[in-house]
Amino acid sequence: MAQVKTDQTKFLLSESELPRRWYNIRADMPSPAQPVLHPGTGEPVGPDDLAPLFPMELILQEVSEEAEVAIPDEILDIYSLWRPTPLYRARRLEHALGTRSRIFYKYEGVSPPGSHKPNTAVAQAFYNAKEGRTRLSTETGAGQWGSALAFACTLFGLECKVYMVRISYEQKPFRRSLIQAWGATIVPSPSDETQSGRAVLEEHPDSPGSLGIAISEAVEDAAGREDTAYSLGSVLNHVLLHQTVIGQEALAQMEQAGAFPDVVIGCVGGGSNFAGLAFPFLREKIAGREIDVLACEPTACPTLTRGLFAYDFGDTSKLTPLVPMHTLGHDFIPEPIHAGGLRYHGVAPLISQLVLDGLVRAEAYLQNDVFGSAVEFARHEGIIPAPEAAHAIHGALLSARAADEAGEERTILFNLSGHGHFDMAAYDNYFAGRLEDVALDEAEIQRAQAALEGLPTPA
Ligand SMILES: Cc1ncc(COP(=O)(O)O)c(C=O)c1O
């Protein structure tokens, strides 16, 4: 077990230590992820199939097997507004818990929109602007991604249209304002602006929406306009790639701390912040180092712990290619829990494959337990976590407790993917005892997974 050299709280890197390359785990994975398929032909999709939706540079990153991809200077220049982000040792929390373990966290909430999401938003806006697109469309759950893309688009002079999941649009009015402050246009999803939205509203006029529905709307918007590309905030290989600046910085900061994690933890919606922290550490694990890599999700949307590994659509209206991933079924609509960014029926194919290969494991938590841990964290460390990130905190607290019970000392590192300053209504509900714990029953899982019938099965 590595000994921590100092009793320092913050581990900081200088701007000159910003990673110059993104790390592509595809180069090192023991089993390659299976190809994404064209739903019409059942054949792997090629760059030309994706060209109407994405700029070629991102498509090439999506299929790249190079271990490292250089980060353009224009992107590094913008990253330097908030990166490198700090890594903290949670000494006060450790003390309050009375744990023998050391708990570190990487804090992505220092970015202007308040989460890890601009790490890819800035890259995506850059490549789209470079290739002549003038407008981007996207979906957003809790609003973190929509605000990150609005922020990135304003820096590159692009228009931005955001379809925000209706329940979050209502629960988080100030994320909406933030998106507007950065100049983007926003509508609640399902909306009457697209065929996909209208179809859902016809059947379910009170639909709370879901990321799957909002993705359908944003894809339809982009497919119907020459000037517009679609931008996704998670799941895809290139998105996970852009997030790896997090883990690369964390590796250097843990070294500064004279420590190396036994456990690396992140919350998982589509998987991008988890991948961002974990992939550079998984590189070490694949090379032989022992690390427990834990993905945390809500019991209301237990994609990795209870989903099937199958080919499925990334959206509700079946507009996307077929993606090999753990899924609850493309028409599954998760209960409106407050971690809006974790309400997605699928997960990144790269993470699915790593789970299948036993390199990553997953746990699912109830929202009241998660908020309990978030409040405990806030009372000792000060930062109010986003409800999504609070899943990682809960995972870290459980890991520390388990270590104490086993008489072990662990070095635990988790990703605090964002702050919760726009999520205080959720905290209000928690304090008032109004949060419902949702554990999905098996019958609903079976019903939703019937949507997978007739789709190709992964090899
Ligand atoms: C703060 C925060 N963490 C995590 C997530 C989940 O997304 P991902 O799994 O892509 O990191 C979101 C999504 O909105 C988020 O806002």
C-alpha cells in the first residue's frame, strides 16, 4: 500500500501540465468492442453513414484505434480556462467517518458550466466549426450537458438548439436560464417541433420525457438541416476519449500525493465522466496493476446491473444506429429521479465491453441513500455535489466502510463530476422527505426489454 507523503488537501497542476493528448482505450482493450450496426442492412456503419450527423474528424476519432490523439491548441487554450482541475484529499470526511482509508476526489465542478461536460463540448464545437457547420442540436437531461454545449457554441460562434427532458426542464429552471445566457435556444422534450416529439405527446401528453426521446428529437433536427450537426454528450467513443484528460491529470496528481488508488469510482449515465477518470487507470490495470474499478448507477435506471447486453437503438424513435451495450430497452422511461443525467436506458459500448471482460464492476443505489451521502460529504468537504456525482460519493463511502469492516486500509479515488448549485430543489425535496426510492420491478424490466426482440444479437 502506497504511503501518502504529506497531509496536503489540494493537489494542483500548472497550466503547462495540461495533458496534450487524449487517451484511446480501444488500443489496449483485451476484447474489442463490437461494431455499431446500420439498422436497415445489419452491416457495420461506416464513416459515410455518420457524415450527415457528425464532422469527419469526430467520425475518425470514433473509429480510431490509435492509443493517443493529439489535442489541438485551440482546444487546449479553452481548456486552460478551468483545467487542470483540482484533486482533493477528503481529509475532513475521512476524519468524520473515522475510516482508516484515504479518500481522494477529482473535482470537475470548477468548469464554467459546473461539470465535466465541457471537456467534450469544446472539442465537438471546435471540430464542427472547423468543418463549416454553423448550428448544433442536442439533448440534455439535467441540463449540465445542454449548458456545456451552449457554453462551447458561444465560444466558437455556433448556434445551438437544446431539447431538454421535460421533467428536468420543470425541476431545474435555472439550468434553462444558464443555457439561454450562453445564447442557445431551448425547448422541453417531448416537444411539438419534431415528428418524434409529436408522436410521444400523442400517446402520452403528460410524458416526463427521457434522454432517449430527447435524442430522437435532436437527431431528427440535425438530419433535416444542412447547416446542423448533432452533438451527443456521452456514450460515443469520441466523447469518452475527450474526457480522458480527467484521469490523466488525476494520475499525475495522485503521484504528487505519493499515492495510487486501490479503488477508482465514478457515476454512470451514458458513461463519459466515469470513462474520463477510469480509462487512464484501466490502462494501468490492463498492464497488470491491481485496481477495483466501480461504476455507480441508480436503482431506478440500473442499466449495467440489470440490463441485457444487446444491440439496441440509442434513442426512443429508433433513428440511431444499433449499439452493442447494456440496455434496459429503448422505450424504457425511467422514473423521474433527481439524477436526471443518469436516466438513460443504455450505456457506452466501451464500458459495456469492459464490464463483460470483468475489468469494471457496477453497483446500483437508491436515491435517498445517495442524497444522504451527498449531504454528509457537503457537511465536511463543503462542496454541494450534483445528484449524479453523489452516486460516486455514495460508492466511495460504502467502499470505505467495507474496508473498515474487513480491517483494511484502502486508497479510494472518485470523480466528483459536477456541483449541484442548480439542483437545490432536489435537496429541498430530500430534506422534506419527499424523495421516492425507486427500485424497478422485474416485470417492468421484462416489458421494456421486449423492445429488443428481432434486433441482431451481439457475437
Ligand atoms: C454532473 C454529471 N455527472 C454525471 C452525468 C452522467 O453522464 P455521464 O455518464 O456521461 O458522465 C451527468 C449528466 O448529465 C452530469 O451532469
